Amino acid sequence: MQTRIITLFFLTIFAFTQSFAQGTKSEKATEPTEEELAQIALAEHREKLMEEMLPNTRALIFIDSLVVDKDDFFSRLRLTRDIGQFTLPEQALGTSLPSSATTGRAAFINSLNSAAFFSVADSLGNMRLAASYRNSGHWTEPQILEELTGFDYQDFPFLHTDGSTLYFAASGEESIGGLDIFATRFNDETRQFVRPQNMGFPYNSEANDYLLAIDEEAGIGALVSDRNQPDDKVCIYWFIVQELHEVYDYDLDDEEAEAIVKGFAAISSIEATQVGSEQEVAKAKARWAAALKNDVQPTTTQYRFVINDATVYTSLEQFKNEAARDLAQQWVSESDNLTELEARQDALRQTYATNKSEETAQALRELETKIAAQRAKVRQLAKDYRAAELK
């Protein structure tokens, strides 16, 4: 009897020891790996970014959307040629692009056909944005925009018609999804683009947001995203371009209001963004349709004269008011002068890229001051001829 008790005692101790050992092994087995810890940290970082972005969600008014094939969305953007053109890097630069270069999925050429932006692989194999400029009828060798750092991947550039604002898609430390839309501006003093900023909601999501393009002529912006889409599809969202950057004003402690803003941030309903702005939406659609209707290859005339949301002239002879016609003629002349100044600016920027002399930098600063004044003059003349014609 005593022997049996001792045996049971040792068997119990052995079982406990084995159980403890198994438990220790199990605990060790369930400890997260370094890769898992990194993924957890990334998820927490992105969640924090989204919390910070939500109160600054832009109050955009969306007027249309269309689901298209991911490989064909550039042909479906429904924007005027005034913004420039999207193409493939090899088609844009031809033989000026080194045959060994690895390029991204899109190149953008400005409306003057003087600057091209696209993505190329750097020495480490990372896809980086680069620029090339047209000089004497040929594209220069691509120059990587070294100042645009902090990203794993960059692609899908778009240069605003102001000649300074560059939008692009990228993944990196400040992304909340796969690809996010970022914006940067060219600094005239440093001769470089400034640190890019994440565009926030509703431009970005936890999915891939590929492209943001602004068509000032039509008054429309286009956002391309694969949120809520199959692998081979994307959705193009069109919205009204606004002069003021309005955000949704809500009580941060109001959970119901927060839920509504999250819906706007995710573009859950286009119709919801239009509530209370029905007249603005109708005018925007009319202006957009008119801009596209008149977006034809120029024949005897080079310019379109926007009179109002529904009326665009294609020649000076269409003006009914003589004073308005004279002002429009001045606008044509000053627009030509602006185009010439911008072409000189592009050539100087290319010169500065290869020879960063103070003399060239000073010439650029002086030229940019002239361009700013010339743009203001062109804008004022446009307002003047419209006002005169509408009297």
C-alpha cells in the first residue's frame, strides 16, 4: 500500500513536470516572430494615422463614378487635353530612355510637351519618381527626384497646370493602405520639391489609390482607386474642384457624427456628398460636358474662350460684344507670352539640373516672378472678357 502511494506520488510529479514542460514549449511556440511584430506595429501605426486624418476629411462633392479595367483606366478619365497626357514611359521618351531602365506603369507629360514625369528603378531596385525635360526636340536623360524620400514605391505622377504641384501614388511610412496619394510642390528657392504630404481622406483608403488628376478647365478632379473592387478593376471617382479646402465640421466626441464622416471618408455614397448642393452639381456637370464637347484638336483656332458654365467659344468671331472681343484678343496674346516664358523656364530648369550655378538659380527666380505676374494678367483678362461678353 505504501509502495503504491509512493508510486502514485512520483507519477503525479512526473505528469505535472511534463505538463509544465509542454506548457512552456507551447508558450514559446505562440510567441510572435519579428515579422509578425513588425506587422502588428505597422497596423497600429496606420490606425493612428487614420485617426489623425479623419477630422481633416475633405468635404468633396462627387458627381460621378465608373468601374473600369485596371489596365485601361487612363483612357476612361474623361478629362480635357489641357491637363497634359498620360502614356507609358517608353512611349513618352522613346530612345531617350535607356534600354536597361526598369520603368513604372505610367508617365505624365505636361501640356507644353516640355516635361515628363514617371517612375524608374534606382540602383537598389526601388521605384522612384524621375523627371525628363525636352531640349532641342529631344528628351533629356531621366533624373531621379532624390528629395522625394521615405517611400518603398512611387508611381502614377500628375503635374498640375500650375507647373509646381505634383501628385503621385506611393507606399511608405506615411501610407495607410497599399498605395496612397501624396502631394508636393516645387520650391523656387531650393530648386527642389518639398516634403510630400499624404492627401488624407477621402483621397486615400486602406486599399490602393492610384491617381489624382485635376482638370481646371473642366472644373473636375478624377480619383482612381481599387477600394471595394475585384483584383482586375478600379473605380474612377469624379468630383468638383473647389477653391477652398473645406472639411467636415463635427463634434469629435459624437460617435454618430464620426460614423457619418467615416462614410464620407470611404466614399460610401456619392449621393450623400451632393445633399444640399444639387444646383452646384448640375452646373458642374454642364461645365464638364461643355469642356469635353469643345475638347477637339485645334484647326484654324488654338484657343477656347470660356464664357460661362454652358458657353464656350472656339473663335474670336463668335464674340457679340466688341470690347469683349478686343479683351479676348489681348488674352490670346498674353497667353502666348506666358507659354513662351514657361518654355524658357523648363529649359532653364534643365540647365540647372546639370549645372547648379548661382547665376542660373538667379535667372530662374527672376523668370518665375515674371511668370507669376503673367499668369495673374492672363487670369484677369479672362475674367474681363467674360464680364464684357455677358453684359
